[in-house]
Amino acid sequence: MREGRTRILMTGGGAPGAPGILKCLKQDPLLDIFVADANPHAVGRYLNQDFFSIPRADDPLFIDTVLESCLERGIKIIMPLVTRELFLFAREKKRFEQEGISVLVSEENALNIANNKSRLVQFLEMNRIAVPEFRVAQSYPEFELAVKELGYPFRKVCFKPSVSNGSRGFRIIDDAVNSYDLLFNHKPNSTYISYKEISGILEKHEFPELLVSEVLPGEEFSVDCLVNHGKCVIAIPRIRTRMNNGISVEGEFIKEPDIIHYSTQIVEAIGLHGNIGVQVKRSESGKFLVLEINPRVQGTIVSGLGAGVNLPMLAVQQELGYDIRPEDIAVRWGTKFIRYWEEVFYK
């Protein structure tokens, strides 16, 4: 048992996953938790005793302000929830360490791979780790060629920006989709688009680098990993039974050895650290292949509490020097979960 209390800062107090991650951290009785966000009315303010405002990640004063705030309050560990903050913290990690503050973030080189979907599959392919069939398009002519080479129109093809969060920019090209049906019988977050429609958009606007790939039609899993400087301690898969705008709202913890081995290969090859999320989906051939990586703590990681695992707390304990061993972690496989909205009232 460690002696004394530890002060930790969780940034991104207004993120969708913040309430759940805060719930995980509060299970450690020796943690004094501070929450911060650029929004002074972020939900984390009303769920935790200690809160302070910080600049947005694109503000030049972001790092200086966070560092000064941590020194004033005696904070020793930072857990960032905001993707845009990760690179800033990675670049300044040594500066924080010199002040006795640990930041739960991977090295910048690893982030450059994990946070760019095109670089990710290129890197994994180069390291002989299986990935979906793909092409990287940097112009509209390259996009046209990529779509055809991947089998369109005889085969569905999908695309997404190399750098994006959540499901932003992701679409499946399928001319068989009924536009009238989509308009009147589906919610406006449909991921389907016709080739004619996407061509009209891409031809008229500045072209973003796109990852074009085969569609993976099978079950989708999120894998919550705890990684210790490139060594995967544990990988816990959960099937994404139902999603809302890219966020898991219903699922089940299923022990899939192939997914566990595959996710372990990925995070170790890249050299990641801390709480890491890997998303995989079953291909037409029945093999699980990577969709993307979240090089930070995932919002739905709170569901692990129901399965007997508190990964955010374990990541903090690991950062404090504790030896976290997989044989000491007992996952209650088969646990199912449902997430729901809850209100916070304030004046």
C-alpha cells in the first residue's frame, strides 16, 4: 500500500467520457482529484469538488497555464482526455517531469502514428501486422483511382480523413442506398453516401488526405488496453452492441483471444503508454482488423467497473511505480452494460 495522498488533474472535464472516468478515479481513496476544462460550466465542475478553468489547447498559453496551476495546487499526475492536448503534453513532458509531475501520455512519435489513420495502417503493414485493404488519397484523382482499385462499384468502399475524431468524415460509398429512405426513415447521422454525392463535394472543396479502405461488415469491438511504456499489461475487448454518434452505449465484455493478441501486437509495435483504446471489426474473411486507435483513455472505459476492472485507476497506480500484473486482474467476462443520459443542475 502506498503512503500519503496523490493529487491528480483530469483535463477535458466537459468531454462525453469525463463523468465515467471521474467515477473510476474516485474509487481510489488516496487520490485528490482536480478537474479542468476550457468551458467554465463543463459538467466535471459539478461532479467534483475541485475545478479550475484552463485555456483551449490551441491557446499559446495552454501549457504554461496548466503547469502553473499544477504547481500551485501540488498536482503530481495529469490525465488528459482531450485529443488535441496530447501532442502538447507529449512535447512538454520532460518540462513537467522536471517539476515532479507525471503526464499520462505517449511519446510524440507514437502519437504521430496512432492519431493519423493513414500512417497507422501504413506503419502496421510495414511491421507485418494485418490491416484492412487500403489506399491513401491526397487528391481527388487519387481518390477516384483508390475507390476503383478497391473494387467499387462491385464492392462497398469506405473513407475517412487521416486525422479526425469520433466518426467525423467517415462514410460508406453505396449507390444502392435509397436517398428517400435515408431522408425520411433514418436519423441524420447515417454513414452512407452515394459516389455521385461525395464526388460533387470533393471536387469543389480543398481535398483533405483520406484513408480509403474496404468495408469491414462484421461485429465491432473496442479494446481497453493498459500499456507500460510499450509493454501491454492487459487488453480487454468489449463488443459494441449499440452506438450513438460513434460512442458505445451498449455492449458486452467478451474474451476473444485473437483480438487480445492482435491489440497487444499493435500497441507494442507503436510503443504507446497508459490507457489506450483500439477499435477492431471483423472483415469479410472473418478476421478482426483495426479501425483506429485512441491514444488516450476512452470514454466508455467506465464500463469496465461492471466487469471488475478499473483501468484508469490502474494507470495511475502504474504511474506511481506500482507493478501491475495481468494475473492480478480478474475480468468478469460476459458482463453486459447499457449507458444512459443523466442530468446535472446548477445556478
